[in-house]
Amino acid sequence: MLNENIKAIRKAKGLSQEELAIKLNVVRQTISKWEQGLSVPDSDMLIGISEVLETPVSTLLGENVAESKADDLKAISEKLEVINLQLAQRKTSRRKAIHWLFISLCAVIVIIAAGLMVANSPYLGWDYSSPETAVVGVTYHAFEWVFFRFAPIFLIGGIIGIILTRKKA
């Protein structure tokens, strides 16, 4: 029983015979002999094995350690289910945020366009003899010119984004 328990617990901990041997300061063949039942560790070594494998000595000496693969698979599947649920929630919230970003982009474009149309290019009637007025007028004109060239493209892209990120039924 001891040999089977050492082997089962070592494998459950993900250790090779070599790794366990290094941690116990013995050669790998010693671990192999213990696991084959050809020799038995002394009491001090048994305590060392229990410490390295983080298992009580009574468990090492007790009945066979059952490898509960069904329980492990169930625990793993439950964890994966929780992770998948979290990922789905994160994806949904990200999609909603992007959706509202596109809506905001379209609203800002429409508001700026309406404001510029209502203003009706006031810089056209300004006196450009003052350098400050000239700089502000040219800047305003450049903004208006660039805005009305690119706003339709961004507006169409925003509308497409809104359609693509809407909640699917």
C-alpha cells in the first residue's frame, strides 16, 4: 500500500521520480524501489516524503489513495463553466460599451454639423487686418473644411458600427 500511495500522490502532485528524489536528497532509483515495493523508507525518510508531498504520514501508510478522476473532471468542468460565463459577460459588456461609443460618435458629429450650419460660416464677414482675427478665422475655416470632408465618412462608419454591435435577438 505504501508503494502505491507514494506513486499515486507523487503523480497527483505532478512530480517525476527524479524531482521527488532531488527534494528528498536521494537517487531516483531509491524512489523507483519504494514505488515498486522492493524497499521501504525508514521513519525519518517517511516524514520527509510526507512533507514534500504535503500529505500526512497516515495517508501514506493507510489505504490506497483513490485517484478520483470523476471528481477532478467535475471540478475542472465547473471551473471552466464559471470562466466561460465570466468571458461571456465581459464580451457582452465590451460590446455594449463599443455600441454606445458609436452612438456617441454619431451624435457628436450631428451636433457639430448642426452647429456649424447654424453659424453659417461667420468668419467670412470678419475683418482680417488683425493677425489674431486672421489666425482664428483661418483655423475656423480649416476646421470647417476638414470636418465636412471627413464627417460623412465617420458618420457612415459609426452607423455601421452601431448596426454591427447591436444586441442580437
